[in-house]
Amino acid sequence: MDFELPKELVDFLAELDDFIEKKIKPIENRDDNIRFFDHRREYERTDWEAGGLPKREWEALLGEARAEADKAGYLRFAWPEEFGGKGGSNLWMAVIREHLAAKGLGLHNDLQTEHSIVGNNPFVVMFKAFATKAQYERDVDKLMKGQLRTGFGLTEPNHGSDATWMETRAVPHEKDGQKGWLINGEKMWTSGANHATHIMTFARTSGKDGDAAGITCFLVPTSSPGFKIEEFLWTFNMPTDHPRVSFKDVWIPEDSYWGEVGGGLAIGQSFVHQNRIRQAASSLGAAVYCIDESVKYARQRKPFGRALSTNQAIQWPLIELHTQCEMLRLLIRKTAWEIDRMDHKQVERTISDRVSMCNYWANRLCCEAADRAMQVHGGIGYSRHKPFEHIYRHHRRYRITEGSEEIQMRKVGAYLFGYAGPRRETMRDL
């Protein structure tokens, strides 16, 4: 059993560091672009007069950084090779995302917008896995050119974690002699809908409320008559790109679904497993950043004539957080390594609980680390001149939006007590 990172991965991290210093940092520091990352960040990123949406200048800056990363061959690292990527594994992505997040705020990696010089785009992998041959031939060029951009429509105003009780319905409907589907319903927190060309819309096509089967994933063009962005929801950390959207008699052609009719939740699970493990790694990295910055500050700050770090009241909380980071890192990397060795369905059947463990604990740990960093730094830590309040406000959302930590703990409990997962058969008779 070897826990040492492969030399190729270590070299790649060093290569990324060099790219950040030579190409990304100069852009970040040009023309007062640092205003998007210093104490002015929330004000400068947000177009308050346009419903709280991201400012065009902010999004243009992110786009410039991604273009540089794409030109250098980093942005599509995790994409399949046929899409111009390198087929990067979940293990490598976990290590990379922790590494980048541990550098703190910057143009190299902005967790609030899911922007990074090494892109996280599970949609591309899902497209490869679930699109039909006809859909692949029709849409692959659009995807490659950035002309196919998706929002994710699963959560509803009346249904969050209870996705199998969703009220959005799709029924077969013929229009002008062409077979298709008619969709009615609402979705909440459809991130990126302001730029999306399509919404991955989960709708019930058969079965009854609570059934896992009978839900289908449709790719609905945002230009469809009857689709409407109702409102953008202001959040703890602004700007927002999270709207409530509605579908009123939205008609789409018959072949607009992904995967199998009635089997849409498998697509949703595929998305959340990959996204949760990578997002857990980012939360871990942000936690490490908060701890490291607190240690440095405590060594430098000398109230009453001696370093703050000599006080056990300062040391012990940081020691506990540091210990938790070390243990969590091992679980994240082991789980990512296992995901790389099985298909989507096997992940759900065998190690979905560990994905949940990694995610809910990493998100909670990050919030605790950011809170402790504020305490160690005192008044300046509470101010926006330090990044801890931003980190806290952003990562606090993940304790809800990546599947609430209660739901994820419920998944762990189901596996532990044998109501689901690999222990189900052996514990059936207990």
C-alpha cells in the first residue's frame, strides 16, 4: 500500500503553480482586477441594479483566465480525450482541487463561481455516458464550441431533498405531426440559467410520488416558448445566478431526453457523486488555507509581548482542525481512487456512503476552519480585508446545496444499518 502521490502528479502541480505565477497573476493584478478578490469583492462582482447578477466585467475576467488555461492545455484536463481533454481521474482532480483551493482567493480558482484553471465540468462526462448516438452527433460540436451550456433543474420550490416527490411533469404530446413531450412545473436554484442554452430538467413521466423510477432527464432549450426565469434569488454570498424558473406547456421533440425514459435519477446520481467528491476536496483545501493563515498570524502577532501562538487556547482548536484535515484527506483520496475503478451504477451501490461522508464532513470542516480563522485574527478576521468571511459565506451553502448534510448522513446511516448498500443482504435477517 503506497500513499505517496505519483511523481507525474506532483510535477503537474508544480507546473500549475508556475502557470499561475507567470500567466494568471499578471491578469489578476492588471487594471485593478484585484478589486474582485480584495475587500471590495462582493460589491465589484455584483450588478446590484440588474437583479444581483454577476457584472459583465467580472465574468469577462473569468473567461479570459479560462481561455489562457485552455490554451495551455489545463482547463479540459478532466474532459474525455475525444473532447480535447486528458481524461483526468477523480483522484487527480481531488488532489488538484485541494491544492488550488489551499492557495486562497484568486483568479486561478474561484470556488464561488466554480471557476478554475482546471475545470470541473461533470456535464461533459455525463454527455459522453448518457447521450444517444444521434444526440452525440447532433450536439458534440456545440458542446466543444461552448454553444451548449446547461443549467441543472432538479430542486423545486416545494421539493428539495425529496426529489422523487417532484411536481414537474412531462407527458407525451404530438405537435404538428411530430412526437414530443409537454412539460409543466417549476425548478429552484437552477444555477447558471442566465447563460444556459439548455436546462437539464428532471420531470416525472410515470409512476407515483416517491418512486425512484419514472423520472426522466430532459434537455430543454431555454429559448422554448413557455420557459421563463421567474426571479433570481439573492443569497448569503452575492452575486447570484440562482433563479426560480417555470415551464408552462413547454414542448420539446421526442428525443430530447437523456439516458432512458424513467431512468433519469441515475443521471442525477452520476452528477452528484463526481461533483461531491471534487467539491469535498475544494472545501478541504479552503479549510487548510484558513488553518495555515491562522498559524502564520498567530506566530507573528505578539499581544502582551509574546507570540499569540504560545497560548494553548489558540493552539488546540487549530490542532483539532489540522488533525481532521489530515484524516479527511486520506478518505477523499481513497474514495476518489475507488470511483475511478467502477462504473456509475456500482458507485451508487457500493461506496455512495463514503462520497457522502467526504462531502458533508468537508463542508462542515471548512466552515469551522473559517470561523476559527476569524477568531484567531480578531477584528481584522471579521472584516472583509481578510477572506475568511467570504469563504465561510460561500461554503456554508454546500452544507445544503450538495445534498444537505442531514440527507447525506441519512445515506451513511442506510449503508451502516444495512437498509441500502453492500450490507443489505447480510443484515436483512437481523
